[in-house]
Amino acid sequence: MTNIPANIRRMAHDREFKVTLRIGRSGLTDAMFEELDAQLRSRKVVKIKMNKGLVEERGERRVIFEEIAVRANAILVDARGNVAIYWRS
């Protein structure tokens, strides 16, 4: 597990921190990864929400969130329910 700085954790858990990317019916598309990459370059921390019903099982969601982190070369700061927060140093 990577050491995530306290200020990044605070930012990630701030209620004012809004979702900036959604995973819709099309799932993990190249366009979604390109957008995530662009957002991580401009703001370091990105909050993603997966549409309900896309994945039923909690474990499956976690696997998808981990896969996104690997493909985006980012760190999964937190994942709760359908929401995941990524950070790239």
C-alpha cells in the first residue's frame, strides 16, 4: 500500500469534493481513461462514480476500481459503494 499524504486524504474525504467522472453503460472505455488521465494531470485527485446496476457485487466493483488505478497509473485513495477517488503524485 502506498503512503498517501494527509492533505490528499483530507481532500478526498471532503464533502465538497464533487464527482467529476462517471462510468456509464459503456463501462471502461478508452475515452473514459483518456478523460481520467487528463483530469489527473490537471488536478491530481479525481472522484469517479460508477452508475448503479453496472456491477452488482461489491467485490467486483473493487476489482474494477483497482483495474482503473492500474490502467490510469494512479493510486486508489478510497472506494465506497459506487464511488472511487484516485490520486496521481
